[in-house]
Amino acid sequence: MLIGEVARRSGVSTRMLRHYDALGLVRPTGRTTGGYREYADEDIRRIFHVESLRTLGLSLRQIGQILDDPGFDPSALIGDLIRGTEARLSREQELLKRLRAVDSSEPSGWEDVLRLVQLLHGLGSPNAARRQQAALAPEAEMPAPLLAEAVLAESDPHVAGALRWALARADRDVVASLAPGLRSERVEVRRRAVLALAEMPGDEAAAVLAEALDDADATVRRHAALALGARGAAAAVPVLVAMVVDGANDVEAAEVLGDLASDPERAERIRDALADALDAPPMDAAVRMRLVQALAEMPAALALEVLHGLAGDDDRTVARTATALAAVIEGRAGGA
């Protein structure tokens, strides 16, 4: 079969077929009396093999080595191709992210584009101080999705704080950009997301934080509960009581519970939760003491109701502490 017919049937141009011949990759078996290339069936099969391997990203040199060595082991080469492709895709994804960030900032001119590119470069620096400087720059008005991505990826606490500050200044899409972080499989990402959301005002942030109360990670649940409790959300009560029980930020949790209990509609629920925790087995003395001390943060009527009931507790330390706290609260109430 002559080169023109091969090109028509294979879809490989005559120019490329001549290139293959010059490289020794696919040489026609014969020549016509006029000197034209003549390809045998085996030659055509080799052309199709070459084209198939090219779709994997192999170079012509690599393809030649593979086809000329029947014992060639492809595993190592395929592994290299995978890693190279992953690196290339990563670079392309980074470029796409930058392009979208520039586009979403709605630049009015190339000065705006250059400013944003410089800020992006700063946020991507391996130097923490440089990243913090970029986040705190007066001109650092970046789109919320970009800042949220940086917040969720940042491990340095100082840089993360600066990024959250910058994110709080964004005027739109802040909560929506952070919310996916709470659904990440990586616990460190969920922790960064809940910290950032805790600093965001409004009902939208509160609704997303409420989902975090059921997170598998205790740290995520605690941050969400403290933030929601400070906003007056009764849904945070069980986690806040658990924090007192566990001794994790128990003083802060007790203070938030005290503020929540100032509302009569929530006071009864909080009283019952604390009382149930005091009676729950196992009767760990340290846990019960933390719960008794937490009652000091509650409104007087609620606290005294529970403390008077503990005055005859079997644990004499608990009983004495409850009695002493009750006397202090009654003294404060009498002085008022």
C-alpha cells in the first residue's frame, strides 16, 4: 500500500509518516520500482500501535523503545506518565483558579489585574510572613472564594488570623465559600472552616454552624457551640454542657450557658441538662465539681434551685461546694 492510501486509511498525514520513516519508527517494508514507499500489513499495524501509544502522552522516542523491545516492562513508564500528568493538571488547575479569581474581581483595567496577581503570588508564598503580609495589605480586596480557599488551606495560626480578617471584609459569598470546608473529609480543614465561620455575623453563618454541632470531631463541635451559644442559639446547649463535663474550655462554655439561661425559655432546658449531667454515671468527682462550679454562672434562681438540691449530696466535697456557692449567690442577691 502506497503512502497516500495509508494516510487516507489511518488518518496519519503523509508528512508524519515520512517523519516516522526518518526516525526509524515506522519504516515501510518495501519500495516500488519508482522508489515510492510501500507499506505492508505489519507496517500499518505498527502505525496504529504508534498512534495508540501517543494518546498516552508518550514521546516518539519512548514509543520506539517500547515497540522494539518485546520484554519492555510498562509499569515504571506508566507510573512516570501518571505523575507527570498529575503535576501538569495541578499546574493547569492553579492557572484556572487564578484566572477565575481575576475574572470574579471584575477588573476595570490591567492595573487591577496586575494588583490581584501580585496578591495571589503573595498568598502562595512558602514564607508565612509573606502570606500574612499579602492578607493584611491595604489593597488586598480579593474575591471571597479565593480568600476562603486560602483560609481552609492555611496551617500557620497567625496567617490564618490575617486571612480571616481579610475574609470578614469581603462583601459577598463569604459563608457560601466557607461552607464546603465543613464537609471536608479532612478534620483540619473543618476546624479552619468553623473558626472562620464563627467570626461571620448573620443568620446564614449561624445556619451553617448549626450543622457543625453534629460533627464527628469534638473540636469542631465545640467551636460551633461557643459561636452559636454566643448568638443565643439553644441548639448549642447539649454540646456546651458536654464541654463542661469533658473539661474542654469548660469555663468559657459555662459563661455562654449562663448568658443563654438569662432567657426564661432556655433556662429550664439548661437547668435540666446540668442536673442530668450531675446525676449521670459514672459519678466522676472532678466532672461533678466542674458542673457545680458552672452553676455559679447561671441566673440566681436557676442556680439556687440546683445547688440547694446538692447540699445533701453523698459526695461531701460536692455538698460543701454547692452550699458555699449558694450562700455567695444569696449574698449577691440580698446585696442587690
